Amino acid sequence: VERLLARPELPAAQALAARGLPARTIDGFLRPLLAALLCDPDLTTSSRCADLALRAFAGGRLALPEGGAESLPEQLARNLPPGTVHTGVRVTSVATNSVTTAEHGVIRCRAVLVATDARAAAELLPGLRVPDFHPVTVLHHTTDEPPATGASLLLDADRGGPVAHTAVVSHVDPSRAPAGRALVSSTVLGPCPSDVDTAVRIHLSRLYGTPTGRWETLAVRHTPEAVPAMRPPHDLRRQVRLLAGLYVCGDHRDTSTPQGALHSGLRAAAAILTDLGAGRSMHTAERVATASAA
């Protein structure tokens, strides 16, 4: 990692071109792979972040959490003491020793960690940097006859349509698909084209080599602020400790990847434990007398 971070920092597209790799390797594999890993079709991302993403990809395997992304926080919550986690509570302001909520008033505490997306964090913590974002659109289709690509991730190296990458995800996690059907999930990077479903179906037909006209569209989800941009120069380790008792974490404090989000959370947890004292309980919060139970 230290050697990668010591390299000159350029936009990833420029860095790839400067390294003397064959154009076929760059355009046929590295460019579409990095676009998929970084959600950045133009590869304006810092070359250091791109190198870290390639290193993580080379050292492991692509994976999906069984049951969907929400299964990860659900598993974490199940291991906490009962009553620790409350959902559906709107926070209106935070301080080093309290959280003000719309439904339950003020909740006293010894430390506050804001673990949200970048814009929500900036609304609670004025002055926090709000980055640019990469928009992402994900489409889910079901079919009785899945393409014969297995669990492979298909990358569009030819840029022949709006789809950047696609996969029959039910071959990886059958629980995601309706009973007896296959689920195909496809990702469009950048602005969402008009009549996106039709354009994606046409493109998927070419990528998979099979008719898609009878595929059923389950969902089309466009997220305009899906992934924080990491243009150079990019700070890979933004501060997670703002004040003693006030902390922030998320992909906007590290790298804009699941690994970056998790690592920023680890850094924030370590800072909180250090400030509070590792031997003290972190599951006790004192409420003000007027606050009702959450």
C-alpha cells in the first residue's frame, strides 16, 4: 500500500495511459473493470484510489452479501444488547453530549458518531465538505431462462450501450430472485438516459446474446449521489474525530468503496474508544427527563 500511495497522483485514465500497458489491455479490461469498481466511467478518480481498488480486487474475490446489503447491519445489530438500536428516528441536530430528534426530543450521551452519506453528514455538521458525486442507476430484470453466463460479471468493454456491467445475481444468491426465476441486475453509470429500460434491454440482448423482450422489469433505481467522487488530489484519510465527543465516518472520509466506508468506521470506533477509555461501557446513554422512550 505504501508503494502505491508513493506514486504520482493523476486521474486514473491518465495514469493507465502513462504506464505503457497495451491499449487492448487498458480498453478491454482495466478501464471497464475500474469503471465498475469505482462507479466512474471517465476514470477521473485519483490514480492512488484506483490502484488501491485494483489491489483489493487482485487479492480477493467479488462477492455479494446473502440476502442483500441490509443483511450486514442486521447481523451487527443482532449481536448488540437489546434496545441498543432504534430505527425510524429523525435526527435534527447533534452535539458532543446530545442528539436532538424530531420524535423523541433530546437524548443525552457521552459521544456522537455521525455515520451517514456525505450530504446528510454536512447537514448535521455545518462546514463539513460535500464532494461531487457519481450517479448510478441499477435495473433488475427477471426471466424464466437465465443467460448461460453463470455467476460471471460481464463488463462492457466496447461501450456499446448504457450498461457498464451486469450479472445473473441469482446464480450467486438465489434468495434475491422470485421463486423459480432468475434475477439479472445491471448497472448504468453517469446520467440516466431517457427510456432507460428499453435502452438497457437492447444492450443486454447484445451482451448476453439472447432475446430480452420478455424479461420482466422488477425495479429501476436511480441514485444521483450514489458514490462520492475521488478526483486528485484526494485525501484518503479525512479526519473522523472532529471534537472530543463528536465523530464522523462514511465512504466520504476514506475511499468511496465499501472497504473505505468500513475502514473509516473502524477509525472512528478506535478514536471513540480512546477518548472514552477502552474499559468503559459504550452502551449506556442517559436521556433527559422530558424525552419519551424511543
